[in-house]
Amino acid sequence: MNPLGFAAAAALGNVVGALVVVRRLRRGLRFIDACLAFGAGFMLAVTVLGVMPEVLRDSPGAALYVLIGYFAVHLAQHVFTPHFHFGEETHRVSPAAGNSALLGLTLHTFFDGVAIASGFLVSGRLGVLLFLAVLLHKLPEGVTIASVMVAGGRSRRHAVGAAAVLGGATVLGVLLTEQIAPLARHGLALSAGVTLYVAASNLVPEFQSKRGWLSALSFLGGAVGFFVTEMLLEGWLT
């Protein structure tokens, strides 16, 4: 299996999310919003049950790289980026906020590609699981960057272009993982920290404020979805 093809498919999710925003497809936004909790549950399950055992199997010290990945995304998205949250931006922001959000998300999306490539270096099964984990948050990611750009006064073309940049960073992550030895060696651990942050610190807070059982059930459903997907992949991919 070619991880580059999977990265390209995931990258399209950024553009699709952006198109939903610029074309004002309210049903699409509601659907993507409903997927946040499911995606968070799936990503957490993949990271804790699929990636972490592989990361720690040969080197317990690799946990340090997980922590580095976690803190790197926090710095990029919430320290160096003054205004950021996952989901549609509904308030007016400055053009600089869009630029900083794009920079912060680019680091994260680069490691989306590293995650996919590193997963396939371990096994086809883990590669597909990580691809699905990445894909599930690509749609809200595209919504995020496009809506921030539009709220900052940028054109719809700029909004879609920004989403395309994020998708390109994902593809670049795959290409560089295959070429740079340290990324091939530590990329899975770093991307585990990144994925853990996106799931627990980005996506979970977005739906925790909403009342009712739907979000809680969707969150649990994401974890169940991991087990079902793993069962389907077992024996087909190794």
C-alpha cells in the first residue's frame, strides 16, 4: 500500500471542509459538527490502543517523543496562535488571526502525514487505522481554517487555498518521513503525541459544552468504531 495515496485522500478532507464553509452548506456543517465526538473517540482509541503499544515496545524512552509531540502542538495552536478553536468561526477576527491559525495548523497537519507514513512502516493495519483517524478530523479542520479566513475578511478563494495548504503539509509529511531517518525512527511517537492532543485537547472541549446524550454516545461510538475497524482489518492487512 502506498501511504502517499492515503495522505492525498486525507488531504482532500481539508478542502471538502473548506468548501462546506464557503458555499454555506448548513447541513454539511451540522454533519461535520456531529462527527467531532465520534472522531475524538476513534482517535483516542487508535492512539492509546494501536499506536502507543508499538511506540513503547522497543524503546520505553520513546514516550518522551510522545510528550514532545503533545507540547509542540499546544505551543503552535495555543501559544503562538492567539485565536484558535476547532469548528466554525462565527465572530469577526483580524486577518492576522487567520495567518497564525494557518501556521499553527500546518505543523499539526504535517504530522498527520508523518503519522500515516509511520503507521505503514509498522504494518498496513496500523497505517489504515491512522489514515482513518486523520481523515475523521480533516473535515472539521478544513471548516476551522476556512471560517477563520472568511471571518478575517479574506476571500473564499483564499479560504479554500488555506485548506489546500494544510492538505499539502500532510502530503509533505509522508514524503519527508520516507526520506529523513529521524522522522522514520521517531515519527510514530511524535505523531502519537500530536494525535492525542488533537483528540483530547482540541476535539473533546468542542463537544463537552453541549448538553444531551448524543455527543457522549458519539464519543463512545468512536471508540467502538476503532474495535470494529480493527476486527475487519485483522487477517486482511498485516
